[in-house]
Amino acid sequence: MDTLERYNNDLQQLLGNSDRLEPTRRKRTAAVPMLLEHLRKQASSLHSAICRSLQCDCTAVHSSKLSLPDTNLSMTRGSNIAELLKLKVYFPRKMRTWSSSHNLVGPEDDWYAADIETVKYEDDSLLSPYLPIDAAPVSRSSSTEALRNTRKVSFQQDNTRRLSSASTLPIDAVEIQDLCAALKEYDPLKPHLGYLRGEDNDCHTLFHSQETISVNTQWQDSVTLADVICQDTSLTIHEPPLYRLRRQQRLEIALTMAKVVLQLYLCPWLKEDWTKDDIHFFRDREGQIDLSTLSLGANFYPSTLLPPTPVLSQTPSNPDRKRTRSSLLSLGILILEMWFHTSIDACAFWAEHLGPEGSENEFTRFNVAQKWQEQALEEGGIDLDNVTYRCIHSNFGTAKQDLNEDELRRAVFAEVVEPLEKMIVRFK
């Protein structure tokens, strides 16, 4: 009876944890879900704008990367939302590099880093279409006057220039109709490349990032997080640590992705069943990775190419809940991979959950993750156990099971993001 009572107490504690946190969730400011929605809409609009701008006749898929900064979701009331809505995208600048999301083809290839500033514009009479440089010459005097009449920006200045809440486009900005042409004609003496038109009349100005100045000499190629983990585990103690990440760094990656799941759920930048293979870093010519370039890879299709037809789900019932479970499962697996410093398919029991022909099926990752998670309590303590259990089983004690709903977003924030932040502090 004592054992049964102890089990009942443990079960009550587990199931009651979410109820005890409910008052805290209700006190949380509404700014968090509002900020998440702003970020998602802005990122989706930017994705749409890039798709619209690919009017080139290229015959290869265009691969770009969306930077994943450590956005502060615990903003206080009165903070300027415009300061937190900062997106950065990396574009391969030479046409031939668009065909690869990893290796750059030659020494002359480089990446263009763009800081995105988004505004809404309603008066089309004030918007100019993009024209090639040689078709629309601008005198030095008129260009100088235009820059005087807009915000004073320069890619040589500090990034704080774009932290203000802008309400208009730069006067000298022109609409980019052909992104390939605009990238080829990139002028480093100008503060921006122009702007892209997105959804709901959003205008995304592509400012030259600080990184654009030096990417040609610093970055050789990009690697995925899967590459990093694989290389890390294959190194011996006597080899130079080109990639080797400390546990604190790995948990910071997991924390960033937890925020990204909340920010970009159902956004085209984040796949439904994303994995560490979708997370990228740039690498310099000496083989060192730049952790500040954490980004998501995305493929875009020129007008001459048709995107692949998506595979229809065999279980169309309640698709929002299914997509939520898939994204949270990916997050739970990533947290385990970052803690144990190994890939899920390297687990000793991975082969036990493969299909009849030895291939992965739709249940493999969940079954392996569920068994792997049982080691979390012993290896990482109650916080790791609680975070990974809730993600893998999509168990947050909420009535809503869709990440579109604020109730579940708040629960994930309280029971995944905040515990990960506390775990990282301990290592610091």
C-alpha cells in the first residue's frame, strides 16, 4: 500500500504541475504571444517576398538561410517591438552558388548578409520598381540628396542605426523585381540593396549587414548541426577542437530552437518535421565554425522551376494537432541530442525500431526518442526529464493542442524555454 500511495503521489505531482503553473501563465504579459505572432507574420511575408522576386531563368534551386538570433521573448511592457523584430538573411551572391546550400563553388563566391527592416506601405505612387543600375543611372548629387532626406544609414555604421521604429521606406529605395540581378549588381557604397514586396503590402528593405563586408574572406562554406555533432564525436582528445562544442553552447542552440519553434511554427522557413540537418553554421577557411551564424536553410524556386508536390498526410484528421506534435517531437529530440552530444540515429536501440526492410518509418523517431528520454532523469536531473518528456509526448496539460493557440504557446514557454534558460545559467 505504501508503494501504491507513493506512485499515486508521484503521478499527482506530475499531472498537477501544469495546474500549479496556470496562475503564473495568466499573469504573464500578453506581449509574448503578440511578439510571436509579429515574428511569424514578418518571416512569412519575407519568405513570400523572396519567392515573388525570383523572376530569373535560373535552372537550379536557390538556397538561402534565415539567421536565428537569440530573441528576447521575456520582453517587458513598454519595450519597442520593432527592436525585437530583426531578421537577417544570407543570400549566395553569385548565380552559380544558388544551386548549393552548403559548399561554395569557387574562391570568388561569397554570401550577401542582409539585415531586414520591414514596414507597411500603402501609397504605391511613392514606390519605385527595381531597375538595373545601367538602366537607371543616378547622379552623385541626387543620390546624396536622397540619403539626406531619409534615415542616415551606412553599412559601415553600427547596427543600432536600425533599432528605431521606422515608418517609411528609405527615399532612395527601389523595389527589387529580380533578386538574382540585384545581388549581382550589389553596390557596397549604397546602404541597402532595395526592398522586396511581401504579403499584406509589407516592404522588406535589404540593408547591407556588417558581415557583408568580410564574408568573402571569412566564410568558406556552411555545415549543418548534424555535421558538427558527427565531427565532434569522431574527434579524439588529441585532435584540435575545430567544432567541439561545450554543453553550455549545445544547450544554447537547443534554447534558440525552442524559441524558433514558438516564433516560426507553420512558417515556411521551418519544416514540420525539422531536424538538426536543417540548422546551419558558416565555416571559415581554417575550418572553424561561427556560432553566431546559426541559421535555417530554405530552398526557393525560380519561375522556370516548379516546387516539388508536397506529400499528403495519410491521417488528415486534426492536422494542426499532428503538426504541433511533430514539431515538438523534433524539439525534444534535439534537446536530447544536445545534452548527450550524439545523434538519435546513433543510439544503440535505433535499429530495433526500424521498419521491416531496415528503413526508418513514421514511428521510428518517436519510439526511439521515448526510450532515450527515460535516461534523461538520471543523466540530467528533473529539469531535463520534464522538458524532454513534455516535448516528446506533447504533454503540457493544456486543453489546446495546437501551437497556434496562446494557451499552448505560454505553456511551452514556461515549461521548456524558461527551464532551459535556468539550466544554461548553472553552466555559466
